[in-house]
Amino acid sequence: MKPLVKYRGGKSKEIPHLTKHIPQYNGRYIEPFFGGGALFFHLEPKRAIINDINSKLIAFYLGVKDNFETLKTELSEIEKLYVVNRRKFEELKSKTPDERVDDENEPIYYQIRDMFNDLTEKKIF
């Protein structure tokens, strides 16, 4: 699985080098500097404790955990709308490649940002 968020200092590109140095384990995976969680999501441990000094980041992950079904439903609806809007945008752009065309997905970017801000603040969707 890929990380849910991009995070500066992320280790996604380093995973092939890091995994060579991780021994087989059966216990609990503990990640004190979680960040975007690239290694965690790559390893997919069954039992884990995650932590990070960034409390908003941890609040985001707790929000995902506690409100997963709601988040999944909302993101699925947004994705459907995004696909339709993107198709319209690409069609318009192909007709007028040198002109700026409206992108109906622009408000969606803000909606997603606001949804994740709400999730971070543990508000109900």
C-alpha cells in the first residue's frame, strides 16, 4: 500500500534499500517517526504502534482510522465527479490547446483539503 499523504523527508524511494536491513519479526512494529508512513504501508504489519512529533499528522491518521467508512464513501463520490470533470477538461483543452480552459475540478481540490482538515480536527463529516 502507498502512503496516504506526501511528507517531506519521505522514504518511498528508499524502500528497496531499507528493506534489506529489516530482519524478519513476529512482534509489534513500532514507528516513532511516522511521517507519511512509507515503510509502514510497505510492510503492512499486523500489529503496530505509530507516533510522530507532528500532532496534526497523528490526528489525521486517527481520523482516518476512526472515520474510515465515511471517508471512503466521500472520496469515492469525489472520484466519480473528478473523472467526469477531467474528461470534460481534456476535451476542451484538446479543442483549444493554447488557451486556458475552465477546470471544474478546481473546487474539488479545496473540498478535499477541507475534508482532510476536518478529519485532522476530528470533526464529523
